[in-house]
Amino acid sequence: MTDPIIVVGAGQAGLQVAESLRQEKHEGPILLLGAEPHPPYNRPPLSKKWLQEPGEFNALLIRGSDAIARKNIELRTGVTVSAIDRAARRLHLVDGSKLAYSKLALATGARLRRLPVLGGDLAGVLGLRSLEDAAAIAAGLDSCRARGLPVVVIGGGFIGLEVAAAARKRDVAVTVLEGLPRLMSRVVAPIVSQAAERLHRSHGVGFVFEARVAGLAGDGGHVRAVHTADGREFPAGLVVTGIGIDAEDSLASAAGIACERGIIVDDCARTSDPLIVAAGDCCARRRADGSLLRLESVQNASEQGKAAAASLLGLEKPFTAAPWFWSDQYDVKFQMAGLSAGYDQVVTRGDLDKPAFSAYYFKAGKLVAVDSLNRIPDHMLARKLLDKAVALSPGQAADEGFDLGSPVRVPA
């Protein structure tokens, strides 16, 4: 019997690899291994609508077990791989068993960064990555509301702000401690940071910028306060950390697969081993200029999964589309297209106060990214402009009278 193609990781990327193999007419056995006890589910809602109004797990499912089985894909949940034996083409599992593979796809995701201070391991100090994390945070928010205790969020990025919004929806007091001078400073321009801060302050969120967390104090093993280096104390019935994630590349690295900030892949999701591909949050894609790009998004997981499946079958379907992301905070939808790193000019169109505007990022006169707040048509056009590398001037972007769709409709 032919050894299966094995996909390690049953999240968005792993499921996409398995299903794309079938879409590409692969008829051999496919084994999808998931470390969590659940079938593949959507993670983005965990910090958005689901955290605000937890519902049934089925609402989060990407694909149920029966639907996966109908595609002749074998799903095994609650399975953890401990090592890859590349020479023998075998996986070692933590239960001591082994699985032979013909080819291998790694979609191992990412792990939460832990708070490296005294008290960081107290009960009531939580991060958000899994369904269980979200359920624990939701329960913690409800407990804080019942006891009249505040929440402290460490990190003013998208996850931290979404958790803050969920806390305020429950009428729980919340303070966000951000180590840098403004919100989301690594990924958005100051004008977008300012709009986000105004939005959250209008809902009662408190902010402390350039805050350095020195330690957490507990009572009976449960967190009760956060201490900052300047001597201040912030009482807390719950502390949520949103300080980022790291690629889960330890399995690949231990097997001698090239890794740097993630499993290194090319545009076709190929690793340094010709029999192994990788997709999703565990990856760092090598670009033409030699730099490495890590993307943490559903779009990246999905499109890279398609590329990985094609590569396993000897096909080339590179993923090169402009990346896009989104965040829901109260009644404002933040949508981002492209990568703004290195921008030298930003122009806006729309109403900054509502907020309902878009920020257009240019580098040496070339459009490289667009952030939109409650301007969904702008976002959809931005993705087309970036994918087609359409020439758009800063003056045109800022001019509400200019039809942004016109350059898209003109043949390149």
C-alpha cells in the first residue's frame, strides 16, 4: 500500500493543503493530523464576535469531520508529532507510535509569546490563540463583571484591542498597557493609531503608553495586579497578553529543515527538503530580494496551502497576491491591504472623525498598502490596485472626486 501524504496541523492551512490535493485530482491516501481535539475551525472570530458573544462551536467550524471524510481525507485529532525522521520518511508521535509518509506538509501554526516577568504564570493571566483560550478569557471577563474587577490588557495590537472592545461590551473596566508610544505602531501610520485610540477612549478604555511591565502580583495563586517599571500598580481580575506569536518551527528545525523566524519556504511553499512543504503561520517566505516575510492571516494560510498542495504534486502555483487582514473593534471594521513597511508618504480620503477613511501608503511614489476604516469599497479596490500594480498617485488617492476604480478598469 502506498504511504500517505501526511499533513501535520489541522488548522486553516493544513485543511487547505489536504483539500487542494483532492482538487488537484490526487487519488492517493491523505492523512491530516491535528494536535487539538477539534476538527478544523476558524480562529479570527475568537477575538472578535465569538469573544463578545460566545456561541456554539459548530459556528466556528471550517469543515466538520464527516465533510472531510467524504473527501476521502483521514482526520486524526488529538495527535502530537514529536519528531520527523526524514531519512526513513517517518513521523514519531508522542504516544510512541510511528507513521510513514510519502510526502509531508507542515502546517504547525504558531505559539503565543509568554510574558517574561515574575508572576507571568499566575492563574488569570491568559493569551488568545485557541478555542480554549477564548473560552477562558470570556469566562474571565464575565467573572470580572460579576465581581466589579478591572481587566488589564498588555499589548496595543489588534488582538489586545479586540479583547479590550469585548471587555467594554460587557461593561468591564479595562486598561491597555502598550510598550511603544502609540497603538499598532509596527503596522499602521500615526493617523490610524490616533483614530483607534479615539475610538477606544470614547468607549471608556484607558491607555498607558511606553509602559514597561515589571511583574505581576497575585493572591492565592491568582493575578490581582500588574506592576510597571515606573512604580505604578494596575489592579486586575484578569490579565490578557497580546504581545505576539512566534512560528511553531521547532519540529522542522530539529529535523534539519532550514528555519529562520519560521520554516523557510519559497513562493511555492517548498522547504529545503524536496519532499516537504509548509504553509501558514509556521512559515517565513523567502522573497526575491532575499528578505524573509512572515504573514499571519487567513488569506496567507489558504493561498499558501494551495501552493503547497500543488508543489507536492510537482506543479507550480506560486502565491504572490497582496496580503490583506482585518480587525473588528466595536462598530468599526479595520481592513488592511498590502505591506506598509518602509513607506515615506501617507495620504487619506474620507472622514477621520467618524472614523470612515482610508490611509494610502506610498514608497518612492508607488502605492504599497492601504488601511481602511469602515470604507469597505476602498479596501476591495485597494486589493485590485495592489495585485495589478496599478500606478496611482498620492494626489489621486486623496481626491474624493477621483474614481479609484478607473485605473483598475484600464487594461495594464
